[in-house]
Amino acid sequence: METFERGDPADAGEEFVRLWTGAQRRVFLSIFAVVHNLADAEEILQQTSVVLWRKFSEYRRDQDFTRWACGVARYEVLKHRQAKGKGALPISDDLAERLSAAALHDLDGLDRRRDALQKCLEELSPQHRELIRIRYEEDCRPEGLAARLGRTADAIRRALHRIRMKLMECVDRKLAEEGA
């Protein structure tokens, strides 16, 4: 059970920032799933980050940092609920815990789908990948794509539909292969 040794504070700070940056979105979403108030969720996230830094020397490298951070966040949610009074959030602490755990589980599923989608995008032909990139990264509507590519908007819509169906089948296949 190897904990993170804080020899050089700069190294510890860099390691913490790297881990926290990767986990922060998921921690925030697990908090927000319980409190349903953006300002409260941001306040709890801020407090969670302070507590995580204070306790970083207790973090074990063999642990999943995001799960560890979400565990700390759960306690911060409970402390926030106690400070605000239960009237602010009319649910039991047990239900709040279960909501937080369910949110984390849902995020795991979304991450697996995102990873599978990335692999499927890489399998597309360069032309199809570029069409998808322009459509979604540049937010270019089919009419704009048609003008850029010298095709009809209808032809672009049909092509996008076929590509999306192909991606959906590929993602489902990859998730089934993983056993997800």
C-alpha cells in the first residue's frame, strides 16, 4: 500500500494537479447529481479540492484517484447538507449516498461509450471522418456542408445518417466485446 510521498512539494503539486484535472468533471457531476444546485455544487467542489490537497499524502497510488475523490466529495456533500439543514435538500443521507454512487456508475458507462466512439471514429474512412469532424467540431449544418463540398443538403443528410448508424453499431459492438 504505497502512499504518495511528498518529497519535493513541486512534484506533489504537479501530480495532484494532473490527477485532479482528470477527475474534476466526474467529481463535479457526482456532486451535482445529489445537490441539483449549481452554486452549491461548485462550492462543494471547491471545498472538496481543498480537502483532497490536504489529504493527498494519504492517497494510495494503487487506488483509482477519481473514486477516492468522489468518496471525499460524498462527505463534503453530507457536511454541506448538515450546514444548510436538511430542509435545503429534502432527501435522506442514505438516498444522497446512493444518488452519488449511481451518478459515478453512470459516468463510468459514459466514459466507456466515449472511448468506444473514439475507436470507431478512427475506423471510418478519411472522407467520412472529415465529414463528421466538420459537422460536429465546426458545427456546420448540412446546408453549409453541401455548399462546401458541392453536394446537395439531402445527400449530406443521408451520408451523415449512414455514418451515424455505422458508428452506433460499431460502439454497440465494441461495448458488447468488452462485456459492458
